[in-house]
Amino acid sequence: MSINRRITFRLYPSPSQAKTLSYWRRLHKDLYNAAIANRKNQYKRFKKSVDYYEQQNCLPEFKEVWYEYKQLGSHALQATLKRVDMAFQRFFKGLGGYPKFKSIRHYSGWTYPCIAGWKALSNGNNGHLELSNLGKIQMRGSARTWGKPTTCTIVNRQGNWYASITVQCVPVRVTRANAIGLDFGCLTAVACSDGVVVENPRFLSTTQSKIRIASKSKRRKTKPDFKKKIKASSRWKKANKKVSKLQRKVSAQRQDWVHKVAVEIVSCNSLVATEKLNIKAMTCSSMKGSNRKSQKTGLNRSILDVGMGTLRAAIEYKLAEAGGIFVEIPTQKVKPSQTCPQCGSQKKKELSERIHSCSCGFTCNRDVAAAQVMLNWAMGLGTSLNKRGSDSSTSIHCGGFKQLSEMKCQKPRPSS
């Protein structure tokens, strides 16, 4: 079964091509703002709601007046209008604020929603990107699995150009018939049920001092204030680029680490059990009037620095590609950090207690014990190894490993 995967390539345009790309980016930004202004004025003056199809049908007449838009391609312009429509739909559903006009600094690029207007001259390893009315642009990058290109998004970040290409492919991953339980945390990033512990790389913590120094230098410069019509100074722009570069470096390091850890886990295990995490609730702001705001801020920063949600999502989709099984444990019901994996007894622990020591004589690392409890629950053993001889549950949330494998392998047989 083919699925969509996104691959990002770095573009190396010539000076003239880079100038044209910047000009096109500004035109798409102006079209985005014009579409917002049109909807806003139509409703304010005539109480008329303008939808996407009405603005799309106006594109031919619009290009006759603003002839510079003819070189951009109809499908790319329609994608920009669709972006405006999606912003208004989010606002109507209460998922975001009212769409605002964007400056060129906050408008990164545009999208080709189909194969018209561009062509990827590559087999997944480097190559060229051909754009209509511009020519071939050299690109560098490598895709793990290449397929049929479907969409392309041109993005400008920190003065560099990138092409984010979506391809339809059939990814193939190899895994082994092993099972493992995972416990995510801040002290140790991942604790495995087999005793392996992945240390927290702390990418943000190691770069935080440089970010603070750069941010302090940035605050001393004249920042932009659109209400007072004050433009940013050139020194503020330079300092802002320095801060953004450091933050993007941290993000890239974390993303690279997440994929490497996820690949290592999935390649060795076809069943992964972990707790159900609510990162949004875990990193919410402290209550009003709380005396521990700084502590809560530091905790939130530590949780986000690990990238628990990103790592969990990467393991889940890579495991699905390999044909494995991903099981989420209901944390409030099972209470893995308070349960003994050997006998199943529960005892409340403080966060300072890093060693699990039970009255049954079982002692090990607290996070490793929690991972073992989750693995036992996923394999239908309840929460302890002493229930190995009992019948396994066949509910949707848990079951014996053999039963889950049989459910995974059931495929419709072709009729003879």
C-alpha cells in the first residue's frame, strides 16, 4: 500500500534565480493579503461571506489586471487562496484567531498542489528541480524511499531555499519479532524494559547560554513596532537572524536524534508498548497566583527539550511501516511508575525515588520497572510476571503477543 512521505531538499539557485524566487515569494504574500482584505471588506460593507470558489473564479480577471502573476501558474495561486480559506475555517471552528495580514518575514513560501508547474529531476538522491518560467535549480538531499512526486512547497529559511516534495511510495522497513516497553522522562530520555537507558541529550540546555547572550544583544536594538510605525534597525535584523539560527540548530539536532533512536527501536522490536502521554497538559502554564512559576517554566522547557511527543510519533509511524504493533497504556489505570513488575503490588513513590524496591525482593531502576510493567500489560500478563499462566485478554487495548501477531497477519486471501 502506497503512502505519502515528505522529503526536503536544499536548493542552490543562481543569483538571478534567487532574485526571481524572492520576487515570486513577495507576489504570493501580496495575493494572500489581498484575499484576506477582500473577505474582510465584503463582509464589513455588504455583510457578504466570500468563499474559496468565488476568489478562485476571479483569478483569470485578476491576472489580466496584475499581469505579473501570469508567470506564477494557476495551481500555485489557487493553493495560496486555499491557504487563506483554511485560515478562515480554523477561525470559524474556534481553533485559531482571525487571519492577519502577513509581512514578507512571516511568509515563508508557496505550494504547487499538483504536478503542474514543476518537475523533480531526481531519483531521491540530489538532482535538479525544474520550475516553469525559471529553469532548473540544483538541489541536494537524500530520500530513504523515493516514489512518485505529487506536491512541492518552496520555502525560504534564514536566506536559504528549500524544496519540500511529497511523494507516493511504498516504504519497506525490517524489524524483528521482539517486544519492548518504553518509559519517557526528563532525567533519562527513554528507559527500555530490557534495561537499556537512553540518556537525555539536552540540546537546548547546552545551547541555552548562547541563545540568552544573543537574545540580550537583540533586546538592545531597535525592534519593529507596527502600531507606532517603527521599523526594525538593520542591527536588530542581524541579531534576530543569529537567535533564529541557534534555535533552528537545536531543532535540527533534536529531530536528527529522534529519528535515529526511533529507527534503532523499531528495527529490533515489532511490538512497542508505552504510556499514553498528554504533552499539552503536561506543559501547561502554572496556575494564576502560584509561587512556583519559575519551576514550572523550567519543567516545561525540559519536557519539550526531550521531544517526547515527536519521538513517540516517529516510533508509531515507523512501526506501522514495518508492520509492527504500537500499544498505548492507559497511565491512570495501570500506574506503571507505582507498580512492581514482578508481583503487581502498587506503592506510591516520590519523584526523588529513582530506585524501585519492592517487598517481594525485586529491585531495579524506577523507569526500567515502569517500562516492564507496560510491556507486561501489553502482552496480556496484567501488570506482573506472576500472572503468566492466566488467560490473556483479547480486548482492543491489550492481548497476548501471539494473539496480536495473528491479528496483524490476517490478510484476505485471494479467491481461487
